Amino acid sequence: MKRNRKPRFIHLLQILIIYSLMFAVVLSVGRNVLYGSSNNTVRILEDGETTGTVQPEAAGTLLIWENDPTGKEGRTEMQAILSQMRIPYTEKEAAAFRAADLNGVRNVILSVTDLSIMGNRLTLLLNWVISGHSLLVLYPPYNESTFLSVASRFGITGVENTLAKVEGLHFTSEIMPGCGRDLSIVDAYQSSLEVTLDEECEVFLEAAGSSRTPLLWRRALGGGTVVFDNLNFLEKAYRGFHCAAFTLLGDTWIWPVINGSTWYIDDFPSPVPEGDSQFIQSEFGMDIKDFYTHHWWKDIYNLSKIYNIRYTGLVIEDYSAQVSGTFPRNKDIQRFQYFGNMLLLEGGELGYHGYNHMPLVPENFDYIGQYDSYRQWVSVDAMRDALNELSDFCHTLFPDEKFQVYVPPSNIISEEGRRLLAEDFPEIRAIASLYLPDDNDVSYSQDFTVTEDGMVQTPRIISGYVLDDYMRTAAMSELYFHCVNTHFQHPDDVLDTDRGAALGWTELFRRITDYADWLHSALPQMRNLTGSELAGAVQRYDALQICREDTKKGIRVTLGGFCDEAWFYLRVNHGRPGRVTGGSLSEAAEGLYLVKAAGPEIEIEIID
């Protein structure tokens, strides 16, 4: 019996030794192999690298707005859209609008609720359109006698007395990337005119479901064009839809875009929570640490391989609530190195999230009761000391990595904290917070721009794994407006019921996979960028000055503020693009093209 036991024991011991050696090799890869910074395809620019200026274009667009809440909301949205598209425009309050304001103008945007305030000047405006110009009705006006008297000019043959409650969007034409799926409207209300249209109207968007209320259409009016935007959601998440409505005017439009998709992982790498989660235990029968390694990271890692995602991980060194004193070094670095080096090996990069998860805010900062567990820092010096510790920790673990991106914990940062980053941490070149304003009024919301101190603003548009209908709508909107996708997730999203933990990781991963697949199918030529590369792309976009000229054969664009490349969308409403000189293009949607300029001048032939 003893002779029989010894070989079996040796056999088991051999298996154990082999397994231990394999595990040690895996840890060695994660811990000891130091991957250099990824080959940055869109580097961050230094001062003076963009050159040249161009003669400003004459303002060919007039924004007429009413001084009421809706009219002012429309004005605010179109100001943002036109300025970011680099469309020169003038504006006039509706009560002060006169015929002389139309001199030199080709397009008018009407942000007016009560058309009666325009009096006979409304007839003047419509006759101007008939003579060969273009008009965008930005949102549905009041259904009153003045509107009814001119409704036929907009292609409207009948109007109901009540507004339609639009609960979903259905595209009847593929004018926007990714518009093959219907979108549901969150918090729907009675927003749009319930109308019937004549046969000359070309409908691009309608309400999903049985009502099929027309929401966006175009119609010839004499020698000119009217576009009616009946959507009536005048907020940042819908700017791409209103941009699309505006670009249905005229023959061609070209405007600068970013062309970049960036995926952030906040709190990664960071200390892994101890203990169990009821959701993970019930689904996988393991603790949080093992789940992170064997399921969450494996799945997220494989997703990046399928869709060529290059994650930007944001490091948290410790989860203490310390906001003063000396900040101790985290000695438990094994998982930091393992996860961080795997991310870098796949072409990703690392940035800063914080020494801990306390936002950079001073003692007088008011969280307005939103974050009971958060503390304010005792001083700016304490913030600086904590960031210095984080920087030294990161550079010790990843000595060849540049840490150029900062994400504020919970997307909260004070003016004092922001100034500290700009003045004392020159390595940090970009802040990535939120694009859409948060209801709590504490979060730091941004646009895609470069501020006066040189900090690049690279906001994140959507987040998490649930990806509700509002997020999907905002994602499609920005795919048209800026040609950009920015998404962030946390490893601990799977532990939080508010972020969908009760759905289970299998369902959450299915949803994020579905979104990644939709995005790739919507615009496969969009560049996959890390956080710092997106910052470089935003710099190039922000610096551009544009002069557009119509030529006998098409359109010529001359650029100021050009460095090495520039990206644009081209909308062609009549004809199609032909030969391109000084760049290249590819089709992004029906009548929409993604254009790359290789130099400061590009010419595009338009074929009838």
C-alpha cells in the first residue's frame, strides 16, 4: 500500500509544481515586464506647432430668435452648434428683425415660438426663401393663426390641436451614422406638432411606433428650401440631430470633426475590493478578487481585441479618506502591475484618477448633500502632496509611461484643483470629465476644446454597462456632430445596484458588447484612440480656422491653424463627391462623408 501511494503523491506534486510555475510566469509578465509607452499615433502638440491663418468667411447664416424660454434655448444650442462647426453667423432678436438683415445671407435659422411677433416680416422672410434661399425652422412654433396661415409653405397640410408625445425615434433615411436602430426617448412629453405633410416633403426622421409623427423633413419652396425640425428637444444631447437638420439646407456643407473613439476605465488599476458580492456569488460562486481577474478583466480585455479598443486606465493608489498629512505608499502592487502592464501591452495607456477617490476640492466646497462619504481637502498643499505621491507611485511601477490624462473622481473638480493641475503638473495635458451636464450641479462639464491655460478638454459622453436609451441617443448625436465616441466604465460598476449590478455580469457584458458592435458598424473607419491621443486630436480640431469657397467644380477649403492632418464631415445634398485633391474621403452615411485633409488646402469635386 505504501509503495502505491508514493507515485500518486509524486504525480500530484508534479502537477502542483507545474501549475505554480505557470502562475508565477503569468505574475512575472504582469509584474516585471516593463512595456514602454504605446506608439502614439496622434501626439499631443506643443505651443506653436499649428500654423497659418485664413481670411474669415463672410457670415452667410442668420439666427433669428425670440426672447422667451424656448427661443433662448434654441439660440443657445445653435450658437454652440454653429461656432463648433465654424459656420460664421449673425443673429437678431425676432422683434427687431428687418429686411436689411437678410443682405448677404443664404440661410436663416428660426428659433421663434410665436410667429405672430414677426408680423408681415414673416411673409418677407418666406418670399426671400422662394427667391432661392434656405430656412431652418428649429422647433415647432405655437399652433396659432399666424402659423396656420403659412403652414402650407412648410409642407404641412393638417395640424392637430394637441402636441404629439414622441416616445421613440425612427429614421426613414440613413443620414446619420448608426441610425439603423430605433431609439427610445427617456422622459417623453408632448413635444412635437402632430401634422400631415404633402407629397413634396422628404421625411428623414419620424416618431417610432404607430403614430409616425414626422419629426424632420425638407421641402422645396419656390427656388429655395425649408427644413422643419419638429423634434423639439433643445439640449446638448441632441445637438447632432439639430446639426443634421441644419446641414440639410443648401447643396454642400463641410465642418471640422475630431474622428476618435476613446474608452476609459476609471479606478483601474486600483486596489481590488475585499470580500464577496451577492451578485457575483450567485452568478459565479467566487469572491470579488477572483471575479475581477477571471471574468471581468478577461471579458473586457477580449472585447478590446475584437473591436481594437485601446483602453485608457485611470490609476487610484489607495481608497483611504485621507485629505491631509503624509500620504503613505501602497505596497501591495502585484495587481497594479499585472493589470496595468496587460493594458499597456495591448496599446492602451494609463492616466491619473487620484491618490484616493477624494475630488480635488477645498474646505469651502459644497457637495450640496450629494456625496456624504466625500471629504474636502484641508489645503491646496495637501492636494499637491497627494498628487505627488500618486505620480511617484505610478512612475515607479511604469517608468516608461507618460501620464498625460487626468480624470476627476466622480467627475468633480474645483477651480483650485484645476489650477493646481495646470500650474504644478505639466505632464498632465488633458482633463476628461463629463460632456453632458449632471443634474446634481456639482460635476465638471466640458466641451471639446482647449482652454486658455493650454489644458485640453476631452469630456466623456456616456458611461457604464447599462447604456440606457438616453446614452445611446447622445452617442449617436455626437457621432454626427463631432465624429467622436467617449465612454467610461468602472470595475466596481458590477457591484453597484444603481449601475446595474442586479442584472448580472453576463447581461451587463452583453450590453457593452452590443454597444461596441453598434459603434463599429456605424462608423468602422473612426479611429480608436487613447486618452492622450484624443487630446491631440482635440487640439488639432480646436486650432482649425476654415475658409470655404465654392468653385466651378465643387468646393475648396483653405485651413489656418493646420499642423499635420485635419478631419471633416462633408454633407452633399445634391450630387456626389468626385476627385479629391489634398486629401481623401470615405462614406460615413447617406450623403455624408468623412474627409481627411493632408495639407492646408483641399479641393473636392462635386458631380451632379
